Amino acid sequence: MAKKFIKQDYRYLEEMYKNGEPINGNFKSNRRSFWKRFTMAMFVIFLIGSMVAWAGFYFLNNYSDTSSGQVSLQLSAPERSAIGGSVEFKINIVNNSKDDVKNLSLRVNYPDGFVWRTSSENAETSSNNTWSFDKMGPNEKKEIIIQGILLGEVGSLKTIFGVLNYHLTNFSSELEVSDSKSVVLEQGPFTFDLSGSNQATPGEEASYEVTYKNTGDTSLPELSVVLLLPNDFTISTTEPEPSIAGEWRWPLPPIAPGEEGKITFKGSWGATVSGDQMLTASLEGKSDTGRNIVVTTSEFSVKISDGEVILKMTIDGKDSPSSADLGSVLKYSLSYENSSTESIGDVEISVSYQSSLIDWSKVELDDGGEVSGSTMKWSYKNTPSLVRILSNTKGQLNWEVPLVKVLPPRAKLTISSLPTFTYHKRGENLFDRTIDGAVLIVPVTSGASVSVSARYFDDDHNAVGSGPLPPKVGATTSYQIVWKISSNVHTLKNIIVASALPDNVIAKQGTATIGTMRLRSDGSPEWVISSLSPGVEPEAVFNIELKPTQADEGKIVVLSGQIILNATDQETGGTVKTVGNVATSNLENDGVARGQGVVSK
């Protein structure tokens, strides 16, 4: 019975282990196989998940990179802009994709000192700096043009910044592009100056004035004149009155082209004040944010005398002349007064100059004065009126200073002069004292040279003229005329260059590197430039036709009469007038045709 049971048991084991593998999950070897399969399954799942994750990351990253370039935002602005002048910003949006983009939102941050005027698209907010668009089709473009005015000081940098947010079709994330541009501010089309008596005594009323003028061709925005005064200076009267009593601020309405105005004020210096004192006036505007922006300032130095000797120097009767022209003559006067209770004696007066624009060879002094280097001197040894100056007695010296006609290289366009008064006696006692007067500075209007040349061949020996050479009676010869402006030190405004032509010369329409070349109603050429920066040397080129007459036979004839330049110096406000040369048929500047200018039969 037992053997039969054992045989059946073995048969049972043989059935369980067919081919060497268990078929029942109740044995340990079967459990090891389960964990092996489980581990393998988890590894496969992890591998598939990783592949999906990496694929998603690659797709999203690549999609994001591609999407960011599908819409472009570009801002355009001038590199430079005049203070108070009109400025234009352009904003260009382009959908470079093949699908629509939607929910576009544009925000522009204007630079500090910007005054908004107009825009080609109506903005959504009162600050005029946000726009929204529902969608843009494939390759669709939008442009917004914004015009306004920039306020600030010369040389300051003004930056406009724009940011555009949008969505792509079937993509929920918001995308963003941005751009910015900067503008450098240049001197605006206006003058602003503080002037008055540069010598004062404590307690004595002195008068000063602030002048302003719009020298451009467009209106200036609303500005304000603001005075910054020392604590020891007390204003007594002003004309006109300030808008708020006690606040030295004068709001101005928009200033039309060519309009000018002034604000005068009178006051006195405190009893303890002496030496150099400074008055300051500023011209301010308001940005769109309401912030006060300083546009320009003008400072004026006043010499406060201690009351013993008063010196006052003027030019052409003015305490501070506006400007002088090269080649002109400045008429100086120096008045002096002994305001002490005693006489002073053995007086020496000198006036030292700092300028390379004075023609010292033509300076002549009266009253026993002499020139030593760049200093003029008068001494009691040669000038009888300086031997003794009685109490409360005044005196005056007069002289003239001629200026050179041609601007020297790298010359500073100012003439600075300092008067000095020295005396060696007070009453009958020896007493040495030196008193400096106020420095007087005269701005000199910028010089500019203008030249004309005629040629038949250009610098590469190519013909730019036509017809017989030398010219012949009754035949037409064409020449090229070149006008050139150079050597301007200050910015010039409203430039007009013109020349008269002989009766037998006809001018043709030409071109210019800057400005406009045109023909007047009488047929004479004219070159017009609104503004010319220092160091820029533009040219104008046009052709003329010469038809000599019988009376011209055997002569070198004039092709272009004397060239004349008229302009305004933006820095000094002075008038610039320069006369250039004439051009003849002798073609002095033509390396090939030079000397072939005598008219033949």
C-alpha cells in the first residue's frame, strides 16, 4: 500500500516538472521567476516613460524656440534728436508664421522727458502707450508711428522700450518679444541766456534779465523759466510777476518759431557778501509723467565789490554782449570809482586777455597804455589821471580790440578778459592792494569757409563736362561746378549758399550730400541746409553751360560768380556771412584740363 502511494507521488512530481520547469506556483523557483518578470516589466515601463519625457522636452523646447521667432517686434528711432524738436518712433510688428497669432498686447515705455503728441493707431490708455489686437494673419504686418517731443539736457540718452505678448493657435502659453532704441539729445533750436551787471556792491540794487528765443521752424512745448538764487540776494521787483508769489517760476505758453521773450528782475546783495557770486536760471519742461525736466541752464557770475573800488567793464556799452564776428572791432570801456572816504594813488590798471582771435598787430592804446603780450597796461607813470583818484571820483579808459578775419586752427571761440586795479597809496600813506574785476567773456560766432571749383574731368580723369575745350565763341561747353562748406566750429542753422552767374552761363539742376540744391526764379543756383553739425563738410554738385560771345575771345571767363554763405550760429545766435572765391574757365582745380580756359575763335 505504501509503495503504491510512493509511486503515485513520484508520478505527481514528474507531472509538475515536465522539461525541467515547474508548472505549479507553489514552489520557490516559481516565485523567483515572478520577480524577474516584474523587474523586467518595470524597466520597460521606465524606459518608455523616459523616451516620452525626452521626446516631449525636445518637442516643447524646439516648439518654443520656433515660436519665439514667429512674431517679430522692431523699434526705429533717430540716433540723435534736438531738444524740444519733433521726434518720431516707429514700431513694426510682423507675423512670420504660417498660422494666425492671437491676443496680441503691446506696451511701450517712453523715455523720461518724452511729451506725446500723436500716434497712427489709437492707444487704449490715457498714457498713450498700450495697444491690443485680436489676431494677426500669416505674414501680416502692423506699423505704429508715434510722434512727440524729447526734453532733457544736451548729451543725455533717452531710451524707448517695447514689449509684445501674444498667443499661438492651439498653444496656451503666452509668448513675448521685446526691443529698445536709444536717442542722444542735441542742442535744441532755441537760445536761453541770463545776463546783467557783472559788478555790484552790497546794498545797491542791480538789474538782470533772462532772454529766450525759438530759433527753429516748429513751436516749442510749454516750458518754464526758473531762477535759482543765492540766499544773500533779495529780489525787489520782477517783470512780469511770477505765477505764484515767492516762487521764482514763470510758466511759458508754447513758443512759436521766431518768438522771443524776456524776464527781468532787480534785487540787492546782502551787506556781508563779497567776491564772486553766481546767479542761475533754468529752462524746464514737463514730461508725460508730470516730472520737471531741465532742458538747459544759464549761469551768470557777479563780482561783489567790498565798496572801496568799483570796476565795471563793458563792450559797445553792454555788460555782456551777445556775440562778436570774426573781423569785427570790439570797443571796450573800463570805468572805475573810488568809493572810499580817502584818496588812492599810484594806480596801475591792467586787462589780461585769453584768446587767439585778437589781431594784436592792430591794437593801439590811448592814455599812455601799452601792450605786453596778451595784457594791456596803464600806469600812473604814463597816465596822469591814475596818479591820484580822489574820494567818490570816477574815471574811464577806452580802447578797441580788432579780431582776426580767419579762424586759427583749434581756436576757442571766446574772448575772455579780466580787469585788475592796483594802488600803492591810501591818502598819504603807502598801501598796496590789488582788486580784480569781473571776467568778461564774449562768444565769437563760428566761422565757416565756402569754396567753389569748376572742372571738366573728375579726380579719376573721367569727363564730367562736354563740348570744345578750350571753349570756342558761339559753341557750348559744359562744366561741373562743386561747392563745398568746411571749417564750421558751431552748429549752423538756416544756411543759404548762392552765387550769381554771368549772362552767357546757364545752370542745370544739381544734387547735394546734405540739404537741397535748387534753381532760383532767375536761374541762379542756390543751396539750402536747415542744420549743419560741426566738422561736417558737405558738397553740392551741378553742371553749367557756357556759350562764349565774340567779346570773350582771347579771355579767361567767369563760370560762377563769387559764392556767398549766410547762416545763423546756433550757439551764439549771431549771423554768419562768408564770401568764397569765383570759378573761371581756367579750371585751376582740374588736373587734366587746367590752363585750357582762354576762349578761342
